[in-house]
Amino acid sequence: MMSTFKSFVLVALLCIGGVFCVMPAYAGDGDQDKTEITQDDAAHGEDHATATEEHGEAHGHGPATWSVFPFALLLIMIATGPLFYEHFWHKHYPKVAMILAAIVVSYYLFFLRNEHSPVHAFFEYVQFIALLTGLFVASGGIMIIVDKEAKPLTNVIILAIGAVISNIIGTTGASMLLIRPFIRLNRNRIKSYHIIFFIFLVSNIGGSLTPIGDPPLFLGFLKGVPFFWTLFNNIVPWVMAVILLLGMFYLFDRSNKADYSFGEDVPEPTGKIGLRGSRNFIWLAIIVGAVFLDPNVFPWIPGIDYHGQTFSFIREIIMLACAYFSYKMADKQALSGNDFSFEPIREVAFIFIGIFGTMMPALELVSAFAQSEEGAGIISHNTLYWGTGLLSGFLDNAPTYINFLTAAMASAGASINNLSDVIAFSQGMFPDSILDLKAISVAAVFFGAMTYIGNGPNFMVKSIAEQVGIKMPSFFGYMIRFSIPLLVPIFVIIWLVFFAFAV
């Protein structure tokens, strides 16, 4: 355990050091030209990286490098808390997350005199948590009963179905719909690897084919990337990654020597498949449909104009109303059968208050470098793939996607705020633009599986699993034991096949 902790500290220091290496020129230098990163935010947290020009000029500098430390500290505490100070962490993690977020927000408001980034972070958090809450509660009232023997092939089929429907109801919707029946199916042989592969396939990589699948792709769609662009361009990497992961899972599951015997506690399966609470699918459909109600796309939607961008809580009100009514009108037996409680969404809500509040400096500094002359000089589909991917594992992958797409388009002489430029970029009318956009799109979704915080559903699935007694690896145990040895080789293969030698 101690060696794992030391390894985590080493990697954390390397990550912080990497951030510092690329950012000194952008922190605390009043002579530096300010880069204004303004975009028409669409949904799900796009513009954490907004560095408002007039505020930057008025005060003389952007965020200092030390301001990244609260974010790094929060990550370290998420990783080590459940291992070394479990009682303190589970009792006080809401306070820790909110205090660290308050430190960074206060720094922006009172020292940088920049209220734009905190306001954007607030709107993005509300959008994020409203969607997750709606999908979590609505799916909690749907009980899928798969009363079959938990054979490896059965599990493979369920994971494959989950990967497909992630593109229809989103990775969050698919995760919340299938995680409980998946756990029940394997109740007499459940191991942590079942949950880990579920996170890999259903909560992340599965949702790579449509803008509904994952927030980064939806932002691209709202910016002008055609709806079916991701399907046509990501389908082959998606198939390759899904097949490789399903093959790995099958080998893991075949080697599971858990007792298959049936008795009083675990009766012999009937082979039937059933469903309770089917009316909650209506609430799910309303929530998914509400995602598209963005005032920046549909001017008739009422909203608040904030520095040229319109924010509206109509969508979020609909989602939270669906959560409320779906719970009040839910099938009580379905809720009971799912062991439904609000603790998983409560944990996600508080942890991500801290993440959204503290990651603003990291995103701004990385974005400033990516769009600088030095950063633009090293932009290629290879650096976009690994840069977008590695940051998407630790930062919100939606603004990471936007920042790297902005930098890629700027290096080609195009603007992400120009609809015709975005369409032209997606159609290959700029040098290597299709390859660049493909690298960003694939990496933003795939690498979200690298950590528990890489994508919203990850932490929620972990929390649900722990709630029913499944011992899950720690934050860094997840990386050391699973995501690094299993995912990184697949990501390297994807890179070698589709990007490394492409011209």
C-alpha cells in the first residue's frame, strides 16, 4: 500500500511539474500579450478557460502557477482519503471540496478581479449536475431484471449493448440504467474488475459515435461539427477499442473462479428477463431531449445575456423537475430492488464542486500555452491526440476538447466562433483538419476512462458499487492496476494505427 502511495505522489509531482514547465510565461507577467479565449458556450462546461481580456489588462496578469495547487491537493486527497484517513474523508469531503473551491474562486474575484471564469464555472457546474441528477434519479426507478447465469459471454453481451446505447442516451444515462442489473446479474461472483470494465466501456469509450454520447462531442456539434461526423469518423477506432476491451474482459471473467453454485441465498436463475418502472423511460427521454434546449442555438429560448453569451436554466429546470417527478411517481418496488439512495449523487455533487472550482487556473494556463505561438508551433494530430487525452483524464474533458479544437483551428488560420470555419474544418478544407478533429474527438472521450474523475459517470458508478458492498480500488489503485496497464496499450495501438503515420 505504501509503495502505491509513493508511486502516486511521484506521478502527482510529475503532473504538477509538467503543468509548471509549460506555463511560466503565462503567469504573473504583465508584459505578456493577453490571449482572449471567448467562445459561445453551449452546454456542459465549455468555457472554464475564458481569460477575459479587459480584466487581465486591468490587473496585469492571469492566474499564477501556485493557484494550480488547490486542484492538485484535491486530486491527492480524493486518491488518498479512502486509504489513509477514511473516517475523516467520508465525514468531511464536502467541506474539503468547498473550501478548496472557495480559495480559488476568491483568488479570481478579489485578486485577479476576474468574475467571468467563476461565473462560467458556476453555470457549467449547474448544467453538469442537473444532467447527472436527472439521469441518475430517472434511471433509478427502472429495474431491469436479467435472471440468467452470469457467464462471461452474457457479461460481454451486456457490456457491448451498453457501449452501443451510450450513443443514444449518453454515457451517463447508459451507466445509470445498466450498472445495477449488471451488478445483480453477477451477484455471486462480482469483483472490482466487473465495475472497472463497465466504466471503460459504458461510461466512456462507448459514447464516441454521436454528439449525445459524451459532452465534448455535443459541444463540437453545437459549434458546427455535423451530427453524423463522429459516427463516420470515429466508428473504426470505436470498434477496435470496444473489441479489444471486450476481449480483455472475457479473459478476466473466464479466469474468475468464484463459486457458481446456487443455494438459498442465490437461487438458480430462471433465464427470464424482466422490467419494472418502464414509465421512467419517458422521463429519461425528456431529459435527453432537453439537452438540446440551448439558448445560444435557439434564440427563442429565454435566457440571461452575460458578456455576449446567453445562459438559460430552462433546460436545467426541466431536468431537475424530471428528477423530482420521476422519483415521486416511480415504481416503489423498482426503487427498492435497485437499493436506490441519493448518496452517490450527493458524493458526486460535492466532489465536482471542488473540481469545477479549482481546475480553472489549470485550464486557463494550458489553454494559453496551446494557443500561444510556441504551442501552435507544435500542434499536430499526434500532439492533439496525446495532449487532449492526458488532460481529459484529469480535467473536465468538455473544456479540454474546446480548448484544443480552438488551438488546432487557430493554427490553421480558422476560428472556432465562425460556423463556416468549423464546418470547413470538419470537411477537410484546411490542411490535416479532419485528422486533427478526429484526434481531439477520440482522445477526449477515450481518455476520460483513465481516472475516476475523467468523466461524470465514473465516480457515480464507483459510488453505487461501493454502496452495495463492492470493494473498489482507490483513485490511484484504479490507475496502477487497471487503466494504465489495460487502457494505455489500447490507446497506443489506436494512435499507431490511425494517427502516428498518417499524413
